[in-house]
Amino acid sequence: MTASRRSAPWRRVATASLIALACAALSLPRAHGANESCELTIDQKAAAVKAFKALSPIFHDARCMNCHGAVNPFARNGRHGGGYIDIRAEAREFLGRPDLASALNVGPNPTAQDRAREIQRIRGIAESRTEITDNDVVRARAFDVMREVCSECHVSGWTIPMSHNYFVGRDWKWLCRHMKTSSDTNTPVRFLRHIQNDPLMLIPEAFKGQRGLTESPPAPDPPAMPFDTMVRHANDWIAAMDGRYHPPPECGCEVEGLLMEVRHRMYADPESGSSKAGYAQFDGTVEFVVLLTQLEGTPEAWYVGETTVTRPLEVRHVRPAFIKCAGAGSRTEDWRVSARVLPDGRAMRVTFNFMPDDEEAAWTCTGPGYSSTEPLYVDLGGDLTTVEMPVTNGAVGEATGRGPKFIESITLTVIESPVAPPPEGPSGR
């Protein structure tokens, strides 16, 4: 079988003017460097933000939000499925219990003073002349009352958290910092234990989708994100930070620049003449995230980033059919990605190129009475260089190309964009 080698310079950009602009931009100092106090590398920051952003929808799912701020059972308009709970009436009933002393949660060895102080707090709620709708007040002064009234319908341990643990109106960056600083999750071990093995079993209960009700639960309506997916994203976030939290709180929770995910595939066209002649066919896909930081001194908004990736390769052939050849390999590639935000502020032109290095591949060919293994030079290249796409979070840009020997495709996804597009103009008839 025949193998070939193709030279691998930086791939050509569409026009000489684009090359000049890109090179000029790359030579300029960066205007918005990352927080120097964060020890994570650019690649680690990018991976951490990607992982937490993928995790963050679970915090805004109804099954989580209903407990974390979207429902207040102690307010008349609190949207509690079980209706309004007058905590003052519940407190009066609680104080009338014959086993009041044993019902108080005041530690393993409470003194008479401990019990008296707790009773006095509950009495303050019971005798209030105004409604008590502040959940923090309820927890601080009548936690045992709350726990008991919730247990009438819900599984054990079901209570409303303090307001500093509410997720309503919180964006993913706030949630990320909160997970690093909250007493329940302020170490990676506590965070993963809370996500995977919640001591109160409330998170697994939430994934049943039955609102934690013990009798006549509704039809299951579990979170949109499966439990295993949530756990995977949580572990990916911790792994991206090298298994530990780094100061300051925003480290691993923010990036300064344009964060993009790239999926790029190149493979030999099986219908090309070289494939049919028996030359090695290579097929390789890379997926990675790259952080583009803004450059100063340019007339337009330019963002540039670089990263190194390894492309796994499959090797095969088409003809001759009486000899079968297959193998594997890899290639290290240095990628450079730049983006220029267009004047309308809604779109950007992304330009990319890469330089292959450290190519390793081999295949084994077998036939009647024949077997041979030999190394190969990687012959794989493409011509795509530019994608124009929206600049907003979640935007996707795609392009495909076909040359004489190779087929190529790329998908670019914006994970985090620093650019807020201008609002849409008024529409009329």
C-alpha cells in the first residue's frame, strides 16, 4: 500500500487583507487579561466555565427553584401548591403540644435555658400582630415549627432554605461563586457530596419529580437534566480546576473574553482518486474550547486565542479489496482562532488556522499469506478558514468544504460572549 506526506504550513486565509489584519492584531498587547490572582491556566478556566455553564440549568429547573426561592408557603401569594401556611397559627399549635420539650431541636444535651430561649423565639412568632412572610425569620425563630408543618405533606427534612441560598434571579456566575463559598459546598468534597449524595436525600427526591410529597403525589415531572448528566457536569467542573478550589471566588467561574467550543473534522474522501488508488485514508475529529481575549489598539473589536490539541486518527483504505489495511494515529495541532465583531454588533467573522506537529500513525495490511505493519506520514488537510455567525451566547456557526482529496466540517459554539448585541429596533406594520 502507498502512503504520502503533505506539507503543513499555516493554512491560507481567504485574502491577503485578512492575513494582514490578523497578523497586525496578533502583534498587539491584550487589553483585557484574565485575573492574575487566579492560578488556573487559560485552558483550565475555559474548561471550568464550560462545565459549570453546562451544569447551571439544573439550578434554574422548577424542581430546584421551587425550594430555592420560587415558592413561599408563608405568603398568601407565595404559589405554594399546598396553599398558604399561617406560621403564627402553626406556632401557637406547636407551643400547645404536651411533648413540647422533646419536640425542640436544641442540641444533644440542652439545658433548661436552651429550651426557654427556643420557646421564647417561637412565642414571638405566635404572638406577632402581623403576618410573618420572611422565610429567614421563620427559620431563625421557628425552625422546629417549619420542619413539623412541612413534614405533614413532604418527606423528612423538607424545609425552605435561607434567602442567601435562593436561586431566583441569580445568573450562572453568581451560582458558581456561591457553590465555592456556601458552607454546604465550600470544598470540592462537600460540593460533590451535596450533588451526588445529599445527606438529607432531597436532591435524589427532587429527581423523582413528585415534589417530595408522601401522599397522593402528582404524576412525575423530573428535572429536564438527568441525574447522571448533572453529576458528570459537576465532576467535570471540579476536574477542570485540578480537583480544588482556587482563590478568588470567581476563579473557575468567569473568563474575560470570548469563550468558544470548536468541533472540527477532516477526513479523506473515499470517492477521491487517491483513496481508490489505495492511498491511506485519514479521519480525525477534535473537540476543544478556546478562550479569545480582546485586543486593544484596533479600530474594531478583535478577539484572539490559541491552544494546542491532539487529533486522534483512524486509518483505512478502499482498494485493492484483496488486501485489508487499518490503523490508528494522532497528530498534535496548534490552533489560532480570531474573531472580529462586525459593526452591527450582532455578528462576528471567525477566522481559524492550525499548524500540525508530532504526527504519528501506522497501519497493518493483511491479505492471503501476507501481513505487514508500517508507519505512515499523515496526509490530511483542508481549506476552511472563515465562519460568519452571531456573537451571542449559545450561537452556532457551521461550515463544510470539499477539496480534491478531503472533506472538512467545523462547528463553532459560543459558550460565553462578552458582547451584548444591540436591542432589536421597533417593529411596525
